[in-house]
Amino acid sequence: RVPVPVISVGNITTGGTGKTPFVALVCDICRAAGVEPGIVSRGYRAATAEGNDEKKVLEILTPGVPHEQNSARIVAAQRLLNGHPHCGAIVMDDGLQHRHLHRDLNVVLIDATCPFGYDHVLPRGLLREPLSGLRRADVILLTRCDLVPDNQLREIEQRAQSASGLPVEKILRTEFRPSGLRTASGQQHSIESLRGLPVYLASGIGNPEAFHQTCRSAG
């Protein structure tokens, strides 16, 4: 335990469920409530002291929010609090399976386009652990719901509720809406500026097909 609340954002499968933008949203909510947040994460494949690509993205999305990366999340949390005494809450990125650091809220993201990892744990499927791990969730958030038919979403909700034991009001739907384009130099452009033009997509994320669908839906 650490002396401030810890909010974990995690998932039950490998691949991209949208944790990074949701971590940024949680930080925005904390700030709006007058609480200064900090972020801890593993720092997977961090090439330099600047951190990995996720940390660099979060620096853009949450400017000024301190971020410590360490595979031992408790070490990252202690360093964060020692270096930033005004930090009033910790957001733990990808924390569901990292249980040494106590958390006060477990938010689990499920990608509606590939919700249950083909029903098998690695290496046969994409589950990090059996679905019974959802019992540790306090809230389940279905992501990319705009890319899945409503009847399929209801089936996902029913299965998530059965596996987690959560009441239906704790299983929520969301979607990612592109708000603009950012160039490498930081310039902002509207989505409409590329509508109807041929573009080439290159991505290095956990769910590239969902990214492709988002771009197609934006025109």
C-alpha cells in the first residue's frame, strides 16, 4: 500500500484495448477534481531514459503529469511519491496482473472487437489469465463499441457479467473518436483535411485492424 489512492487500468488479454488514452482520461478526471495524478507503468522496451513510446504519448496527452516506469510497480510508485510530494493519486497503467502494489480501483478494459482472446490463455489464445481474473475488476469498460453490432455487444456484456460477478451498471460501453491529426512537429490538423484523400497507414500498436477501421470511419 502507498499513502494515496491507486487506480489500476488493465486488461485480461494481450494486444491493444485502448489503455493509453484511457489512462490519460483518468488523469484528466483527477485534475478536474482537484487531485494531482501521477502515472506508473512497466516501461516495456524502453530504449532510453526517456521511456518507451507509451510514455512519450502520455507526455503529449497529459502534459505535466509525472510518470515513473519500472517493472516493479511498487518501486515506481515510491519513486513517484518521493519525487512529487503533491501527487494525490496514482494511475497504474497495465496493472491488473501486477498485484504487489495495492490498488483501490481496478478498471478492466475489454476490446469489443476481440473480447476474450479466443477463449484460451497464451500461447494458444490471447488471454493473459483465465476469465476468472475478471473477479478482481471493480469496473469493466468495453472499448471500440462503435465497431461492433449491438447484439454482439449485449453478448459480450452478458459474458463479462457472468465471469466477473459485477452488476450490470458496472459494465460500461465506450468508443474512441478521432479529434484531429498531429504531425511529427506537433502541428494540429482537422480530420476533415484528409477526408476522401488516399492515405497510407503504418502502425505499431496492439490492435492495428481497429485503427484501420477508425480511419475508414473518419473518411
